[in-house]
Amino acid sequence: MGRTYIVDETVGQYLSNINLQGKAFVSGLLIGQCSSQKDYVILATRTPPKEEQNENLKQPKAKLDNLDEEWTTEHANQVSRMLPGGLLVLGVFIITTLEMGNDFQNALRRLVFAVEKSMNKKKLWDFTEEEVSERVTLHICSSTKKTVCRTYDIHDPKSSAKPADWKYQNGLSSSWVSLECTVHINIHIPLSSTSVSYTLEKNTKTGLARWAKQIENGVYLINGQVKDEDGDLLEGQKKSSRGNVQASSHSFDVRVLTQLCLNSEHRSTATVQICSGSVNLKGAVKCRAYIHCNKPKVKDAVQAVKRDILNTVADRCEILFEDLLLNESPEKKDSGKEFHILPLRVFVPIPGSSVMLCDYKFGDESAEEIKDHFREMLDHMIQIEDLEIAEEINTVCVSSSINTEPSLDNTDDEQPKQPIKTTMVLKIQQNIGVIAAFAVAVLAAGISFHYFSD
């Protein structure tokens, strides 16, 4: 028996309202949450069209010659940044004027594997053996309204399509449980001076991978208690007259306890490394995760929080890299100190849902720009007054200094009473005449996090 997808009725309305407008097809992403028994789809968003494709897609074609995998996967990468813990891109959909054929099936199969592979490249975590590894493809024929739903095992490149049930349900996302967490981090990442080609981005990712192990192995307190991971998250909560847990108002506070340093075995193998500088990530990070209210397990809630912590830190590093590449100039390296406004996390509710999506903004970005980004990436209109800024705006001081001392990553779990002042200290050893080294120096102009604690 195949998997069952429980789909919010608003998703069905969204899909039925998509007009091909003479195009051969419209494709997009399906967003929701997996569970052992069934999957939940709470949002769908079509892939933004490329300007140069508009002319090519005016006439319907029997084959999906213009299905741009690279463009779709990039859209999936952008959307995945906007998903809080617990939500995933579950698969892809396509709407055509023709019924499903081998061409469509093969194209969807390639697309769902390409999307999954691209999104997982930059993750700081791995899927567990217990997790659902099936992803969905949905084909809708606009003329006959026929729907074909199939799944593929993304862990098996040779997997064949399996039939799946696609069922609509009213108000599916109106009563999900939220989990909120503030994590105080203090990560020190040395920058090696022995390899010019080893970029700042690679150095940072390696350092974050070591820190990610601490987050994975941490102890998670839910409302101040350690709960049995196989237990019911909503155990003891008030139930309605129908016997269902009234989860719409439930929000759990989560606290993370991690080791402040590596154990003695790891320290005994540490080596002294000559470094050209270091990257310090220090501050308070606001995290949020959502779990469906159909008998959620404690372990599923903890896993959702863990991944939101790891995703939001990794995503903000990546966003800052991109911004530096676009906006930094070599002249800025002449100064001893630099100041950068850090990307902030903002949340916005899905209309008619208790679930909120997120995005990241720099201090000079307006609310209108964030609104436009939501519309472009998720094809949904949001109200500016609904934007919730999770963190405070501040600047970061970047000063140059040589750091040759060996250091280990650590996560600071103490709750500071004062706002955290974050300073990035880094020095890139420049090799005159080597363009690659200069490029690294430009990139390393500033990376840090600074957020106020609760």
C-alpha cells in the first residue's frame, strides 16, 4: 500500500486556480511534513518563470523540453531557507494540458531527485534510517482534471514509482503545535594559512559541522523537563469533546543543553595549526519549529528543533557570503575595522494557518522588499503588519588581527542578562600576486552573528 498525503484544502484551491495561459505546463513545489503513517501538505508554490522562457512556453508541447531542472532546484533551495523546523519540500507538482505519459513521468522523476540532491548539499545534518525517504510527484491535467500522485524513494536512485493517495482536508494547518527556542552560540573557526584555495565558505562549513555534532548530541528540555523521546508530546494536554487535543494554542518552550567543550579523548588528538585568522560566530539565535497535532512524538519535536537551529545558522552564513560577493569592494579592506549589519530572521503566518514561515533581511531592506520576496518565492501575498521580527538590528565590528593559537569550537548555554556584543576577529594572510588569496580576503571581510537575547 502506498503512502497517503493529507492535503489542506487551500492547496487544492491554489492548484485549481493556476492558469496555464497558453503555456505547456506550470511546475512547482509541495511543502509540508512527513510522519511514519502519512504526510501532510500545507502549502504549494509554483516555480517563478524565467523571463527568457516566456516566449518559448506559449505553445503547448507534448514533451517537457523546457522543464529547467537547474532553475527549479534553485527555487527549491531558496524556499527551503524560508521553512522553519519540521517543514520540508516534500516533492514537486506539474500542471499540463495533457494527461500523464512516460515523458511526464520521467521528467518528474528526474526533477524530484534533482531537487532533493540540491537541497541536501548544504545541510549540516543527515537523514536518519527511521525517517521517511519517499518524495511525491503530483501531475494534474488541466483539461480532464485528472490527478496522478506517485512517490519515489530518494535514497534509491533506481527506485520506481509507487502510487499514493492524495486526500484533501479542511483546516489541516490551523492547529499545529509550535516549539520555540533561543540558542546562544559561541563558535570559533580557525582559518588555515596553508591552503589559499580552501575558501572562507569551506572553512566555515567545516567549523559548523563540528558545532553541529554538539547540537545533535545536546539535551533538550521541553517546558523545563526532559521527556521520554518515544512519549507523546501532548500527553496530559486538554482535549476537546471529540477527544482531540486542542493544540491550536499550544506553544512549547525548548532549552538546549550542550557540552561546553569536547571530551578529553578529542582534546588529546588536537593539533596546533598555523592560521591566517579566525571566524567567531557569537550571539543568540531565535529558532522555531512546528509539529502536526496528530499524536506527535517527543523525538519528532526535538528533531524539528535541532534542524531549525542548524538550518538557520547555516542559511545565514550562506546569505552573508552571497551579500559580500555582490556588494564588497577591495577598497574596503584598507581599513582596520569594518561594520556589517547582520541578517535578521522574520516570521510571517500562512493565511488561515497557525504555522509561520520565515525569511531573512538586512538592516537596510524594507518590509516591502520582504513582502515582494515572499510573493516571488512562495506565490502568496502577505500583509506587512503581519511581519514578526524575531531579532534586533545591530552592527558587527570586524577587526583584523593575526590569530595563530589553536582553538576548539564551543556552544555557550548560559543565559546572559545583558545584550550580547559580537565582534568578528579575523585576518587573511595576503600573498601578493595571488588573485585567489585576494578573493578570500575580500570574502573574509565580515562574517558574524549578533542578536539580542530574550
